[in-house]
Amino acid sequence: MVSKVHRQIILASSSPRRKTLLGQLGLDFSVVVPEIDESWEAHLNQSSKFGEANGNAIPDGLSEGLAEGLTEGLSQAGSERPERLSRFACYAQRLAIEKAQTGLAMLDADVRMKSQPIVIGADTCGEIDGKLLTKPLHYEDAKRMLETLSGETHQIHSAYALVTADNRLSRVVTSQVTMKPLTKEEIKRYWLTGEPLDKAGAYAIQGLGAQFIRQLVGSYSAVMGLPLFELAQDLQKLGIATLPIAPLPIVPLPPEA
């Protein structure tokens, strides 16, 4: 069992959604914004360094444990076998690890030594029929994406990495999202709201796009950008309390019998 210690939590992300989500765990944390190449081409180049030009496999040691007993690294549809991750899940995982490692490197050496920080990196991507869902560049791009998703089921891969000075752990959570059939008028009106523009797949499940989602099998928070259940479990194994005790109870406790 890992002893409870005070360790600084760092979120390596520029995403306001991930900042809000992590705040739901009741943690005090700081934010750094790493600058990395998130392109698919960069991922393929990185994968080829390990002899994996198609990005389908995961390099040895990519999901190392952060503490004794914390060795399970990956999860997808009930499986923790790394070789079963799709190439796009590997893509999200690599970016999460790189963000966390870059975030750790941004900290002063003195901070790394004294506060033993745990840096959290995360990335989310989608796929349908073996194709990567990216952010639309313009209306025709968004229209094409939403027409592809219309009435179909697609996958959202949400990855995070926990990185310390000594170790790292990464996990991928895959959810299945089914969208209702969309009319051309719905797609046009949705685009005019401005919501699809900076969203992978051209929709936001936490926004107006929620009305298009017929079914979600998996994690709602993961689809938003950070799998809170899995992340909380891993942080707790590291001795990080995700339900901190408030100075004064908001809800009075009943008197003891």
C-alpha cells in the first residue's frame, strides 16, 4: 500500500475542458502548457523510431508502473492487452505521454526534487471506419465529418499519462458513441452555432452536440477529454486523495448513536 504523501499535481494541458474535469476530483493542481507536435505525421515518425512505421504497436516500457502494485497500464473495451489498441489509440497515448514528459521538463529542478510532482498529460481522438477524426477546417469539412458520423457508431480514444521523475503510467479508455441520423438542415444550423469548429469530429458531447448522441457505451468524461474514474483510481493508488476533507463540512454529519 502506498503511503499518503503530499505531492504536487501538474496538469500539462491548455484545454479548459480538461482543467474543469480535473477540478471535479477535488484536487489542488497547477497548469503548464507544453508545446509539442500533435500531427499524425509526427506520430508516424516517432513510431518508426521503434520499428513500427504503421503506429500499430506500443514500444516496450511505454506503460511502466508508478508505484508498487500499479502495473496495469492500458484499457480498451475491457482489455488491457497493449497489442489490441488501435493505431489511433496509440496516437492519443503517445501524445499524452509526450505532453506529460514535456510538462515535467518545464519545471525547475528544485521543484521536481522537493515536491515530487506528478504530471498529468492527456489527449483524445476519434475514429470511424479506420479513419482519424480531426478538427474541421471549414464548413464543407465539418459537413463531411457529420455526414459520416450520422446514424453510425464511432470510437473515442481518451488517453492520459502520469509521469514523475522516475516512472510513468499511461492508460487509454475507448468509448463507443452512436449518433442519430442528421439532416442537412441540422448540420448547417449546428455549424452556424460555431461549436463544431474546434472539436474533433465536428461536435461537442458536452454542448449542443449532446442532442445528436443516441447512445454512449463507455465514459462520458473520457469523451469530453479526461477519463475521471480511471484517473482517480490511479491517483489513489499513488496516495493522492481525490476526496479531500473540507475545513468545515458542507453537509452536517448526523449525531452518533
